[in-house]
Amino acid sequence: MTTPAYDALTATFTRLYRYQHLAAIASWDQAAMMPPQGNEARSAAMAELHMLMHQTLTDPAMTAQLQAAQQENLTDWDRANLHEMQRDWEYSLVMPAHLVEAKSLAGSRCEHAWRTQRKTHDWQGFLDNFREVVRLSREEAQVLSQAQGLSPYDALMAKYEPGTQSAHIERIFGDVKQWLPGLIQRVRDKQASESFTPAQGPFPVEKQRALGLAVMEVLGFDFSAGRLDVSTHPFCGGVAQDVRITTRYSEEDFMRSMMGVVHETGHARYEQNLPRAWAHLPVGRARSMGIHESQSLAFEMQLGRSPAFLQLIAPLIRQHLGDQSAFEPSNLARIYTRVAPGFIRVDADELCYPAHVILRFEIERALVNDDIAPDDIPALWDEKMMAYLGVDTRGNYRDGCLQDIHWTDGSFGYFPSYTLGAMYAAQYFNTLRQATPDLDAQVARGDLSSIFNWLQNHIWSQASRWATPELVERATGESLNPAHFKRHLEQRYLGI
Amino acid sequence: MTTPAYDALTATFTRLYRYQHLAAIASWDQAAMMPPQGNEARSAAMAELHMLMHQTLTDPAMTAQLQAAQQENLTDWDRANLHEMQRDWEYSLVMPAHLVEAKSLAGSRCEHAWRTQRKTHDWQGFLDNFREVVRLSREEAQVLSQAQGLSPYDALMAKYEPGTQSAHIERIFGDVKQWLPGLIQRVRDKQASESFTPAQGPFPVEKQRALGLAVMEVLGFDFSAGRLDVSTHPFCGGVAQDVRITTRYSEEDFMRSMMGVVHETGHARYEQNLPRAWAHLPVGRARSMGIHESQSLAFEMQLGRSPAFLQLIAPLIRQHLGDQSAFEPSNLARIYTRVAPGFIRVDADELCYPAHVILRFEIERALVNDDIAPDDIPALWDEKMMAYLGVDTRGNYRDGCLQDIHWTDGSFGYFPSYTLGAMYAAQYFNTLRQATPDLDAQVARGDLSSIFNWLQNHIWSQASRWATPELVERATGESLNPAHFKRHLEQRYLGI
């Protein structure tokens, strides 16, 4: 039986996938390689490409093709693929072309200027560009909201976490806000009497890089299909066949960069192990940003900060950075589980991290829903940082509301993905540990195959075959259950 | 007075310029950054982009717009711009879309495999891909030949050196073949009794890189608008606002890499100083590849190997690589003007270089014109290397006919640009030295402004405003005159 409409769609989406390839590489280059004078021409080229993709997706022929394809005889994977095509199409159809172009240009401008404004605490200069980013994001949210019958913020969040609504997030986060401050306090009281030996720098960048590459190797990164580079804000980019992860180095502290590399390697292995036969079609993409973060946080939090893993890599640290008593596995574990509220989200410990996310979620939702103005952000930031973490950020824009890249180009709705990811990751490891009681012993002797096989079978190989709740249920026997996350934290940090 | 047709063309060509930006960055990445597994998806994405550009250029509306714009009231620069638009359009119009795609894919495949085949002397493996590249290039040459009334080879050469025909090149090269072998012999006889001190390695790559950057700084490279990286085959790529040059390092020999950097910096300064107001339109591009090579060779040969320049940079060499008697300026000059026939074109001295180019010109012309088959290349190569340079290349594919990147993706017709460039550069410096009798003294004390100002005024700022012969005549008072090149060589190498 032939499937002409579906085949026509497949041809169009293959073309889109190739445009997306160029966008991904140019975007990685913009963050990791491009000198400053290149930004204006690059921004114009990126906006042109975004317009082209939008135009391709809104080709009038597609309406009839999507309808006709529904009636064709498709495999389950093809049908899931058609569903993802439909989702992309619906998003583009309601977006006016001028808005696609304006958002792309305003985002590039704001993000690029932010790189220097952040360093100089220049919140007012940032506002000049950021107001336009907010205005356009609200316009996008309005348009999507009307088409999808969601609140404006939920409509943006659906780009990263389709099917999850902010009322659900609010319930989950509301619960976390109940128990997290008390837990942080109990852990801090407990850790007050625990001593640890800090690592003594400086650690030359080249040696840190070599260590990072060695750890990536342990974690199964395929270097014939990816790279490690440097950028202001670490990320995982590129394409599935050629994954580009980045980190940043401080000569005083190798531990943050090293764990950052573990985090990005989690993202990278997801991308590198998506089913290659579907790479050129929407169903072959990663499921959602929450699932993506569940991979990076499975690597960074569940595996990376476990005593067994630190025991495994301690010899690598010694090999690359020399011998120090700080590199004793038990001491490394004490450092990597030390709880101490601080300014910076990406440097936060596992317990404080959700507080950083909840704060951002609350502010960005109010901003997109037009309940607050961009000018209101610093005061709200200061207030919530004090309330949730007891940290004073007044006047410190660099380490306060200017610290993240996400808002600079209007990626509102992304932040919840981090904590959802942490929760999914805890849920996976609960399942995994039940099936593999000697998991830690395996890890300690360098056998990570149980973890990789489980992720390969349940997450990586499934790509966008299932909606997120079904994916998680098939993997763990239940949909998202934050209790696993809480139990993991209590177990690791209080031993209960 | 309004110019609606011209304005419409300007909008289309601005779009093309942005696509070209993405192609340039993705292509740089492919050569300098991309891991091997990325090549298949990258090749598909690049082919898609080439198809898109072809489709944009062959939009049926353009025919009427180009005609109407001829009647509009345009400035001289606009008219030159229109001429370049017309040239791009004529090229695309006769090229079938399937050929654009097939050439792009076959070129990517052949070039990528060549990187490993070259190392292992795998001429037979190379032929498997190369035959298809030749077949498609011949098809392209036929199509262009019929449209333009040129021979097939001339039609390809016109892409790099518009207006120059191979009969003219053949006369010039025929003359060079008369006097070059004798000159090489006289210089070698003279140099047989001259001693020099070779530099003693190893020279760590990081130190060589730092030296390269320092030399680029002396040469006025704008680091806020460009980068230096590493690739198998050195090149200058990227875009005018963000120029990417590459080199390659050998720990035993810093001198080749350093002079390679000087060469690419010549290309880079041309790109970085093209008139920014025209950057997005065809008239704003570099004039031709012969003029491009005239910039790199003005830097590398005329300036870079002059005693005055070597005196200027000798302290930088000492600063980065330590002190050696080999770094005495006069010794450096002896090394950089040492004449010794060898296998590799890019490592050839100034006298042997034209022989490498003439050999390639003769072979590629015969190949494109269907007078020889791809299988005939090695025997011809061996024969001509022996005849022109007395070098035996039999069986040595790596250092013989597999050494260059140009043929791997079908860039036939490019090679003559190198020797035309060397000749233009000699002609520029003849003019420049007449206007600035103390040029060497200026260079030796670090004042390169006479050279940069002359190039800025006569070449860089002119972009594609004039056809090549007129550009050169305006700059030097006469069109191409190879006698300047010959005199330069006799003067530098025999002191006559």
C-alpha cells in the first residue's frame, strides 16, 4: 500500500531537518567560536534561516497532506512521526512570519550584548534589549495561547515540555516548597560537624580539559561523533550525528567544570543514541527538554555524585591533576554533596537547585502572563532568593537575575524542565536499583553497562515515540512521581 | 527616481548572501572542527543549501527584474553590482538543479574520504569517488561551455578568474616554462656555496600558535572579526565580518606554518577590508581568486620573505621559541629564499611554485576537456614532475597527485590563480616601491602602513567594482605584465 501524502511530508521534513542542522551548527559556532564582530551578520543569517523554516512548515500544501496522511496505512512509528509533524505544523501555522524574524533578531542581539553586560552588572543596558524580547515573547505566547487554548505561559512551556501544564508544575513545586527548606536546614546542621579537605589549585586549563575528556570516555561519549569546547554558558548543541558539548574552566576549581562535563555528556549520549534510522524526522528527536534534563541529571546527580562513581574516577583525577589528599573518593563525595546556598544556579548543589528553578518559574510565568514588567524582576529576584535560600542578591545583577542565558533570547518556559528532569532521573534510578541491587559495586569497578543499557532501552531508543507520561510509565511503571526525588535526597543527604 | 527592479534584486541577493554566510561557516566547520561521523549529515545539509541557493537564483521573476534594472537610474557601484548579479544568475540559470545537488554530494564524499586515503597512498580508493566528481565537473563544464561560448575548461576557470581564458594563461605559462628551469638552475648553483643554519626543533604547537597570532597582529589581522584554527589543508574561509584562517603544525618545523599564517593573513585582510556597506551584495565580494591570491602572495612572498620583514619579526620568533642562532634575520632570509625542488606545492619555494601550478593546469585542463581520463593522472604527474622539477614521484601518491584538496570536490580551474596572483603581487610591489623608495626601511622598523594603505586604496576598497584587468591597470598603470614577476625573482635570487 502506498502512502503518498505521508511520503510528501517526509520529504519536506527531511529538508527541514537539514536546515535545522545548519541552524544548530551556526548556533554552536555563535556561542563557542564566533568573534564579536561576526554577530550582526550571523544574526541576520540565522533569522533568514528561521524564516525559511517557518515558510517551509507553512506551505499551504501541507494542510491537505497532513489530513490525507491520517488515512494512510502507517506503522506505529510512522504514526507517532505524523503526530510530531502535526505539532510542528500547528506551532508554525499560527506564528506570523514577521514575529519569527523579529524574535530571532531581538534574541540574538540581547543574548550577544548580555555576554558583556552581565560582567558589568549593566541591568539598565540589558533592559534596553530585553524589553523587546519580552514584548515579542508575549506576542508569541498570545498567539499560541489562542490557538491552543492554553494560558500564555503554558503555551510557551509546551515548546519544551509538551503536555505539561503550569498548574501541574505549580502543585509539584508547591509541595517541594513545603519540605525543601526544612530538609536543607537539617542537612546543613548535619554537615556543620563534617569536615572535608578542599582541592588545592591552580589547575591548568589544559589539564582540566584532558581530565574532562577522560571522564567523557568513561561515560561512553563517542568522540568520532562529537566534540568538547568552551563557551560562556555551558550547553549541549550540534546534531545527533555530531554532538557539541561545552564547558568553562576556572583555574581555581576543577570540580565544577568536571561535573559540568558529566552533565553535558548525559545530554550528549541521549542525542548520540537516538535511533539513527529516524534521525531525519521529528519522531527521531529527543522527547522533551524535561526528558533531556533527566539524562544530564541522571549522569550528573544520580551517577556523578554517587560515592561509587567518584571512587571510579578518583584515579583519573590523580592522573591528570596530581596527587592530593582532597582526591580521596570519600572526600570527593563530601565535597560533591556539600549543601551551601549560593548565588549561581548551575553551581548549586543538588538540594538548593530546585529552589533556583522554582524562583525562575514563578518570575517568568508572571512575566509572560503580563502580571509583572521586566523592570520588576530584580526586586522579585532579591525577595525570593532571600525567602527560599537566605541569600542576599541586592545590587548583584551579575550573580542575580543576569546570570542565565535562557531569558536573553526569550526561552521562557524552559526552567521547569530542570527540576522535572531531576525528578525523572530519581525515578529511573529507583527502578534501576530495584532491578540491579549491586549497581554501586558495578559502577565502582567501572562497569556502567547496567545504567547505559537501561537508558538505551527505555529512553534513548524511544526518541519521540511516546508522549512523556507514557514514556516514563513504560520505563518505570508509573508516571511522574516526585516522591522518588524526595526519597533520594533524604537517603543521600540524611541517610534515612 | 525609484529603482524597483534593482531593489527587488537587492533583496533577493541579500537573502542569498545570508545563505552563503551559513554555507561558509558550515564549510569552515566541516574542515576545521567536525568529527568524522558528522560528514554524511553535513554533506546532505550542504547540498540542500546549495540547491536552495540555486533555486533562489533561478526564480523566474529574476529574468524580467534584471532586464528592467538595466533601464533604471543607477550609480556606478550599483551598475557594477548589477553586472555581478547578472553573472551569478547566468551561471545558475544553465546549471540543472540535479547537477548542483549531485556535485555537492559527490564533492563532499570525495573530499572527506581523501583525508584518509591520502595518508595511505590509496589512489584506487580515491578513484572510486573521484571518477564521479570528474564526470559531474565535465557535465558542468559542457553546460557552461555551451551557454558561454567558451571551451569546457575555460568555462570552469571563469568561476574563479572571470574574463581570463586558458589561451592567455597558456601563453604566459609557456613563457615561464622557457626561462624558469634555467633560472632555478642558476640560483641553485649560486646557493650551493651558501651555508645556513637550520632551526632546531621541536617547537611545541602551543608556542607556534602564539607566534602565529603575534605575526598576525603585526600584519593587522582584526581578531575581533576572525580566528586562527587548524585544518588538514590550510585555507581562508568564513565571511568578511568573521574571517576564519587555518594552518597546520609540525613540531619539527615552525617555519612552514608561520609563513602559511602570513599567506592566509593576506587573504584575511582583503576580506576584512572589503567595503562593509556592500558586504551583502555581489559587488562587495573579492574580485577573483587570482586577485585573492595576489593578496596572500603579496603578504607571503613580496613582504613575508623580504629581509626587512624577517628582521622585523625575528624578535617575535625569539620571544616565542627561544634564542637560536638560526633566528638571525639574515639566516632566516637565507632559509626562506632557499631553492630546492620538492614534492609539495604548498611547501614549495618561490621559484619552484610556478612549476607546480603549470603542471596542475596542464593536467586539469586535459581532464576537463576530456583529453585524458582520471586513470591517466599519476603517469602524467610523474612525467611532468620529472620534466619540470627533476623530482621522482612514482608510486608516491600522497606527495604526488593526492596532495591537494582542490580536485577532490571538483574545483577545476582554480590552480592558475596562484601564479596569476604571484605575478599581480610582483606588479603591485613594483609600483609600490617606485612610490616609496624607503619601503624596506619602513618595514624593518615595523611601519607597514605604506603597504596596507596602498592595498586598501587600490585593491581592498574596490571589491568587484572593476573587471580584473581594469582593477590592475588602475592600481599599477598597466594590465597584467609577467615581466615584473620575472624581474622580482632575478633580483631577489640572483641580485641582478
